[in-house]
Amino acid sequence: MTFLAIDVGNTRLKWALYEAPRHDARVLAQGAEFLDHIERLADDRWAGLPVPTRMLGCVVAGDAVKRRVQEQMDQIDGWNLNPQWVVPSQEEAGVVNGYDHPSRLGADRWVAMIGARHHVLRQGGPRPFIVVMVGTAVTVDAIDTDGKFLGGLILPGHGIMLRALESGTAGLHVPTGEVKPFPTNTSDALTSGGTYAIAGAVERMYQHLLNHCGMEPACIMAGGAGWKMMPSMTREFELVDNLIFEGLLVTARQRWERTD
């Protein structure tokens, strides 16, 4: 049973074709496309792939983008898929949604939590953990030992921070700098300020979760810019490149085991 996992973010669509919907399944093909170029998938990246049996996706870019993706799948001969997209619910795959309005939680955050929960369980059993996703925006989410999502933070990513400063402050159109303990030029000051703002938010959430659970949390980081943050973190983090895909694989397997 070949399985197509799709992660549609704010700027790019990432996809992976697996031989089966399980976390250790072999990857048959994978790729990424900027949202402006989705219409080339059917004729280029997806043309000639083994036919997927099932598909599950996660989208944060809106319904219009989701329809464009589905149109690409419909154009490929033999792809008789019934597209399914994750909508956050009260509970799924062992994670309980503590959001005030569960369906309003970002689908990417929800799927990442599911992936992280099972990633942590495979490493040695239940423990609290935080999930940090660093992309266009940054999210910092806390999950307790029982798998309940307690809440999380949303803050701007590096790019948004810099653009906000450039648009609101005269004379700050400068190149990207480096992260330094004591920045002595404007470029380094901007880059270091944004990095330490994110690191500080993560540290605060870590302390909240530690105090709440009385146990050192595991720390998982994901997102396209996660590697940039790793050297500046005050805690040891594990960088999981395909965390949303891990969540989609777990979710797909559990859903279809109930129906098959």
C-alpha cells in the first residue's frame, strides 16, 4: 500500500511517497515545491511515480491552495485517490487537544505534536515534551506525559521580525548578520536579537512545562530554519527534519487500521 504524505506550509509544499503508512517505511520518492509552482507537479515531480494507494495531507495555506493540489492529483492517469486532509480534533493518535476551540489549532502544529509524541515514546516511554517549529512563523507547544497538549506560543520567524523592523524603523535596510554574544554592528544586532527572542520564548515554555510536570521535558525541533536555531538554544534539542511526515504516517496508520 503506497502512501503519499503532503505538507503544505506557508511558502512550500513538501511531499513524500512511502511504501506503506508506517514510521519505518521506505521512502520511494520525495520533493518540495514553492506554492507559486504547484501547477507543475502533475507534469514534472509527480509524473511517473508509483501510483499512491492512499494519501493524507496537512495544509495551513488555505482552501484555495488545497484545491490546486487536488487538481494536480486529478490530472494524473491512474491516481484514483480520495484526498484526505487532517483537521485538528479533540483527540487523535494518543494526543489530546487542549485548545479552547480544537478545530482552530493549526493543522501543522497538531500533526507535529502527534509525530513528536510517538517519536518520544519510541525512544523510551512517556515523558513531557515541547515541540518547536521554526519557519515563516515559530510555534512552541507543550505536551504533558499523558499526551495532552497544554498550550503553546506563536511568534514571528526571523524574516518577519526583520521585515517589521525595516518597515517601521528608518535606516535598518542592512544585510543579514551573525549571532554574537555582544553584537557590535547593526546586522549582527538584528540577527542576534531575533534569534535570542525565539530562544527566550522556548526557554520560558520549557520552564513552564518542567514546573507543571515535575519532570525534565524532551525537546524536539523541526521546520526549515530549525538548524539555524540549534546552536543558540539553552537546552539540548533533537532536530527532526520530517516531523510532520512522521505525524502523518502515524495518523494514517491508526485511521486505516480502524477501517480496514
